[in-house]
Amino acid sequence: MQMDGLGGLAGWRYIFLMEGVLNFAAAIIGWLLIVEYPLGSHKCWMFLTEKEEAFIIRHIDADRADAAEQFKFNLRDFLRPAKDWKVFTYPMMFLLSTCVSYSIAFFLPIILESKLKYGVIAAQGLSTPPYVVAGIWMYFTAWLGDKYHIRGPIVIWNCLLSIIGLSLLGWVASPGVQYFGVILVTAGGNANLPTDLAWQANNIRGKWKRSFCNALLLMGGGIGGIVGSLVFRSQDAPTYRPGIEASIVASFTTTAIAIALMLRMHALNKMAATGAIVLEGLPGFKYTL
């Protein structure tokens, strides 16, 4: 910000320039250092030993039997997973979740200052505790999901936390209660991001489908970030009611998608258990609900 006016550019523009240059440099370094995974990883930069590579391959094959698949890019094979409508539900949930989490991240200090009437220094300081709580909650939900092999119920629960938090922020007069609402929506919105990622990873197999789905998921996250940056508008101060309502709608929509996906996958699991169908081309495969 101290570079304001340098080269005829505003200081805030240099923030974006610096972040862009750093990301560009990191991408080049990553491209040069990326390793084969998992086959052949022991030959790249001493990333793994042969024993470690074999261990990982055994576990991947025990889980989804696709570690040894060869991968040479082909557009038709890459786009084939688009025939499965379920693959679009994960990036949509990710888009909606990032919309909520990014909107809070971008505008939390502004909300604390203009809506909750804290001073500038206090608003900056109070922006930190909600993310401390969110970090703890994210670890807890990750442990819970792995222990009980569930994803959808955690997504729904996090959406409910976000809805409650947003409602407290929007329609309760007490600043203390509103701040508690901020903590709830920050925890719920951010915890849904790794849950969405894990849910997709649990329910797809094959390198082509994984590549296609990961690309969709990243696109959804990027779009959600763009939408999140536009949700809380300055002209809506001090209530920011449209932004709060939009975030609530996003959480409700995520809940509806998660419920629909769980019901469909439960039905498919029952059919697979009777031998009527084979899921993801692998006998014995079951979807994680």
C-alpha cells in the first residue's frame, strides 16, 4: 500500500500484482519439481523410496484398484465422466461453500467495523478468533468423517451452523450475539471445504474421472471466490442484508444437493449389494454417504 502512485498505479493494485507474480513463480517451480505419482515416484527427486512407493500402491489398490493405470491424455477419455451427473454435484457444493467462506473472509473486518460498530484496530483483531475456532472445528469434522466413514451428514451439519450464524448476524441486535454468529458461519463455511474435497475423492475412481472431477472442483472453487467477493456490497451497509441472505440461500442449496446425492448413492449401494449393478467399474465398491 506504500507503493501508491508508483508507476501511476494505486497501492491496492500492487497487492494483486505481487500476489499474481508470486503465484506465477510458484507454478513454474511446481511444474519443474512435480513427480510421478504413485508409479515412478521413487525416480523423481528422491520423493519416495521404492519401498514407500510399493506401500502406497498397495493401499491405493486395496481401496480403489487404480494405482497402476496408465495415463496419456486423450480429450475423449477426459470428457467421458461428464455423462455421470453426480460428478457435477461436488463442484456445485464446493462453489456454494467457497462463496460463503470467501464472502466472510473478504468482508469480516468491514462487517465488524460498520455493522457491529467496533473500531478499526478492534475489528482487525477480532477477525482472528473465528478462524482459530474454524481450524479446530475443521480438524474435528475431518476426524469424525474418517472415523465413521461419513461426509454428507457433516456437510449438512456445517450448512446448518452457517445458516444459524448468518441469522444471528443479520437479525439479532446484540453485538456479542452477532459476533458469535460470525464464529459459527466461519467454522461451518470453512469446514465444508475439506469435507467436499474428501467426499468427491471417496466416490470416484480411475485417473480419467479423477482428473475431470478435480478440474471441475477447482473451477467451482474459483467461481465461488469471485461470487464471494461481490456478496457484501458497500451500498448495503450497515445491515448487509442482501449478502447475508445470499449466503443463507447458498447454504440451503448445498444442503439440498447433499441430501439428494446421499439418497441417490444409498439407492445405488443397495442395488450393488444385491449384485444388480457394479459401481465405478469395481466389484465391491460402495459410495461413501
